[in-house]
Amino acid sequence: MNVLMDLRHLIFPNRCLGCGILNSGLCKICLMEWEFQRRVTHVQGLRVFASVKYSPVVSRILLAAKENGIHEADLLIGEALSHSLKEFIKTRRKDVILVPIPSQKSAVRRRGRAFVFSLTQSLAAENQLHMLTPLYHSRRVHDQSELTAKQRQTNMSSALTIGRHSGRGRQVLLVDDLVTSGATLNEAVRALRNGGFCVVGAVTAAVALPLG
Ligand SMILES: [Zn+2]
């Protein structure tokens, strides 16, 4: 480690992404919460494959990536998504097109990037899959973190559209970082099916169990 790196670590010591103790990456305790398992849930008949169970630790890792652009957190979420995709692929032929859940323009401006879009790009490249971005918001929606399941449903109702994209004959797999109530996935499925896409499932890094 050179002198500059030494200084940087003195000023900004590495902290665990999950709990904040002095530790690089994830500490042993938080690492246990980031253990991958095949976690399949159903959102109105759609199978959703996730790898980690949502918890305060997982929430902090997602926020570190999403809101603070911390590269190590991006890598952790990328690994979880890869695991979810591998579990999905075991159940069917590998001929799907990945479709990210879109971020709102205001979020993209604030974060300096479209978070799920960039995760999906890496996932597609690693697995030699195609990616399409037909979904976008047809109106503003509220941040969902403080909303109940019912409020999320209302918030997302008819909020997504595919514009002029034609989905005829295209089998797509939705990608998101987290599934909580399933309201966003539901709305994405509705918009895609309206456009003729065949939605075969969804993959996320984390899942809040039980859904609702
Ligand atoms: Zn920790």
C-alpha cells in the first residue's frame, strides 16, 4: 500500500457496509446475512427468484450502492443477482431477454446513473444475454420505502408504459434490486403484457419475506 492509500485509510477508514464497524467490505456477522439461497416467491403467478432475505443489514448495503454509489456494494448486489439468475436458468432454457425496472428521472439525476439499468447491463454481459429497456414511467410516482402494500399498489397503478416497443414473441425476465410488496413488478408485467411481451419471471438480489 502506498503512502497516499495509507493516508486515505487514516482519514476514511473502511467500514462494514452492513453495520458500520471498522472493517473492509462486510464483517463476519453481516456476511452471514448476505448468504445466498434459492428464494422463490410468487407475485400474482409470476415467479421471482431472489438470493438474500431483506433485513436492516441488507437495506444498508442496497442504500450504499443505490444512493452513495459505493462500488463494493454494487459488486455484492451484482453477485446476488447473478446467483438469482443462475437459479432461474436452472428451471428453463436460457433464451430470455433481460428487462430492468426503470428508475425515475429524478432518481437518475440525483444518483448520477440509472441504478438497476447498470446492474442489468453487467448481468447481461456476464451471462451473454440480451437486454431491452422498453419500460419507462408514464407519470411521477412516490418513493415507496415508507408506503404500505396497499399504498404501493395505488402508487404504481398504470405508472409504467412501453411506448412504441413491440414485444411480439419476446420472452423477457424482469430485473430489480429488491422485491417488497410486488407492486412494481406487477405494474411492469401489466405494461409489458399489454405490449405483447411474454414475461417469464423476475430476478432480484433481495426479497422481503413474507411479501406484503
Ligand atoms: Zn457488519
